Amino acid sequence: MKKLIPIVSALLILLLTLLIGPGTAFAADLPSPSKEFYVSDGARVLDKKTKEMVLSVNYAYQKQKRKNHKLFSQR
């Protein structure tokens, strides 16, 4: 019985670590979305032309995605 207590204690600590540990990793502060949702340049390394290109490509993708969604939802 005395040999069982340290094993159970170790397993309990391991279980608690596995349950609590990952939760704290996801608790990091995430940046708030900017008014230009697809471009978040917190380090300010992107020039205006690059930001416009990213926005243009993503808006076109979003438009196509909506069109495809309408096609498939009508069936």
C-alpha cells in the first residue's frame, strides 16, 4: 500500500499538468483585428503596395468563396 501512494501521486501530478498546461499556452494575447482584416502588420514592415496586394487577393478569394457557397447551397 505504501508503494502505491507515490505512484498514484505521480500519476495525479502528471494528469493535472497535462490538463492545465495546454490551456495556458492558448491564453496568450492575440492581436486585435485591424480595419483591414487580412493585413495585420504589427511590426510595420509591409509597404502600402504589399498590403494592397494582400487585400486584393483576399477580397477576390472571399468573393469567389461566396459565389461557390451560393452554388452549392442551391442544390
